[in-house]
Amino acid sequence: MKFIIFSVIVLYFISCNQNSQPPKDSSFEYYYQRTGNQIQELKLKFNPTKTEVTEAYYKPISEKNYIPLQILSKNETPFYYLVNYSEINQAIKLFTDFGAGASLFFSDDKLVTFNKEFKIFSDDKKSVLITSGLPSFTPFFLTDDKNTYIHQFLPSEEDTINVVTNPNYPNSIVFEGTFTNGKNAKITVSQDEKNPSNYTFLVEMDNDKFLFKHNFE
């Protein structure tokens, strides 16, 4: 009996190790572009003052490894880096704002925009809100603790033009639209008055409400 229990424990830890992701290199900044369950990644290394990109790597959809983007030159106006995408030996443009996001310009009809991601668990730990954080917070994605689904939030056209606040939440901004599961939704983002780094996200989706809190220090 003890042998059976021990074997189950060993198999459990083997399974966990197989499913675990390799740790991220903290010397890089990571950016993501999601389309449903498909994801592309961009990782950049900056100089100590974060004014220059020194290394760049790109991981397309379904690719397991990052592909180096060799920096060829830097253009000042408009600001971008010309990098060599070694997988197809093509020179492409890398735009970055040194914080919130970055873009790869492959051609006139192919521009891929990447954002930082913060995964914030709800108060009941059953739901996860994915946001790019400051300054725009969008795009938003909603999933569960096991990542069995992912719904993207689609702001309404009116919401992209007008800034709306929630009178019940001071220092708030409201995003209205729908999730890709077809449900109407409203996301209220409010800033804590005592600690400006603390934010609360209230997600209202039809009759469901989810509360998320995060410190962006």
C-alpha cells in the first residue's frame, strides 16, 4: 500500500514538472499578442536607462523557441529599429515605447502589436483577468484558473471615443463592450485614493460579477 501511494506521488510530481513552463529571464521585458487561444511573444532587453533596445527575440504562434531579431540600425524620425528576422532572412521594423508595448512591422498589410500582460486572480481565485496594465489597461482577456477558455473583451465603438466614469467608484474609468463569448460586459477600473498603485477591476458580464485587485508598483 505504501508503495502504491509513493508511486502516485512520484507520478504527480513528474506530471507537474512536465507541464511547468521554464522561468522567464528577468533581464528581459516580455510582450504578448493574443488571438483567441493563439499567442505570439516578443522579448526585449534594454540598456540600464531603458532608452535603447540591446537584444530582441520573437516567438510566433505555435513556435517553441524564440527567434533572434538581429538589430541592424536605428531610425530616429519616426523612431524604430530595423531588425533582421532570421527565420525568413527579412528586414522588418521594431517599434517600442520602452514600457507599455511594442510592434513588429512586417509589411504594409501586416503589423503585429504586442502588450505587457498582468494576470490578476479574482477574489474567489476562480477567474483570471489579463490586462496590459498602465497606461491603457486594454486589451482585456478573461479566463479561469485552469486556462480552459479565454474570452477577449471587445470595446464598443462609442467606448473608444468617450471616457466614462462610474459615480460609485472614485477615480474610475469604465469600459463597455462584449466578450467574444457573446455576452455584454462592463469593466470598471478604479484607483485607490490612499495608495495610487492599487487598482480594482470590477467585471460585470450579464448577471455575473467578478472582482480583481492588483498593485502595479
